[in-house]
Amino acid sequence: MTTALALLRRWVVEYFNGHNAEAARSFIAPDYALSIGDIVFAGRDESWLPAVDVQMQAYPGLGMTVHQTLAGDGWAAVWFSEHGQTEDRAASWSGVGIYRSDGEVLTGCVAQEDYMTRRRQLKSGIADPVDPPAVAPWDTLPAPRNEDAEAVVLDWLKGGWPCVEASVRCDDDDFTGTPLEFDVAETAVGELLSSGEYVAFNVRQSGTYRGGLPAPVSGPRDETLDCNGIVRVKGGKVISGRVIRDRMGLWARMRAAA
């Protein structure tokens, strides 16, 4: 197990599922920062831990299930789901995070979580099922960097949403049947990391929103969209994967401007 993946395991098992902030201080850097779209929680004790604690108080039994991991030199990526109950309503929502390590502690993370699907479930009172856990997420072996796969993914991200590959799951499109429609004009890369056939990414796409979000927003409208994902490349094509986009941030900005 790489150092970054071993630290990620502690993050999930000791800190998050254990609701143990003191454990986090033993393997997370004091200047740790979490970036989610336009929001940055900078500083382990000053900003990040208090922010997560608010969520843990709202969802007293909050837990995390890991569905997939990747590992490379100084980094690890994870597709996960968080799930819990707040008052009398339960929900599960997925995310993709990319973590960095200096070899001793985790130093930062860029993530996306599907808060829009959480909103839908809390509103309806019907929780989505949690995807199956990975059988051995902490035994994932690193593979060499694959620059060809990275180039394929970068080109694929120019295609806009919805994507044509049914094997790539985006947010909760498979539950609602109402995909986000967004034409991409430009893609700015935050992270693009490969491990063999798999590529993890964090990007900000600029383009035109066309539709797919709840009222009162409507398109077309020039906007940006933050996306994280883990996809598999084979034969020069993206063949499967999990993508989480910041629909909530997009919706909130458009609602404020409506």
C-alpha cells in the first residue's frame, strides 16, 4: 500500500467513520486544505475540521463507504458515498476525492460531492441505495503513469454533458432520468492523474448551461461547472467511470441570478 493510500485508509476508518477529530490530527497536516468548487476550507483546525463537524452533528450516524481507489506517487483518489440520517430523513450521496501526501501526512484534497442528489432525497423522504463497497480498496496497487490515457480523458472532457457513454455514471442521472446539459467551450485542469488504465481528474469547465437542473433556473446561460471523476481508458477511449459534478454550486449561482 502506498503512503497516500495508507493515509487515506486512516482518513476513512479512523477519522470519518470513527467521528474522531483527534485521530485526524495525527495524520493530517495543520495547513491541510479541502477545495470543493469555489469553496476552500484552509487550515485543519481553523476551518476544515469545524466544517466537517457541522455535517457530523447534522447526521449523527454519518458513515462512508468506499467503492474504488487509485494510487500513485504522492497521491490517492477515491470514489465514495456518504450516508446518514438527519432528523427523520435519510440520504446517500457520492463523491470523488483526490488526496495529496508529502509522505508523512495528508496535505490537501480536491473533491466533489453530489449535494444536489442529497437535496432530492431529503425533500422526497426516499433515500437512494448505497452502491456496493469495493472488496479490497486498501490493496490497490499503483501502476505507471499513462500519458496517453490522460490525453484521451482531457479530449473526452471537451465533449460536454450528457456524455454518450452509458457506462460512465454521472451524478444521479441514472435515478432521475434528467441529465445535466452543458456545452463545454474550455476545460481548466486542477488535477489529472493516471495509474495504468485509470485516470482521476478535477477540472473546471466553462461553457453554456442548457438544462437539467430544478426550477427556478433555466438556460441557455454562460457558466462554469466543476467536475471530479475516475474513469477507465482502453483502446483509446473512455469505457467506464464515475463522475461527480458541482450541480449544487451551479444551481445556487443561477438561482441567485434569476
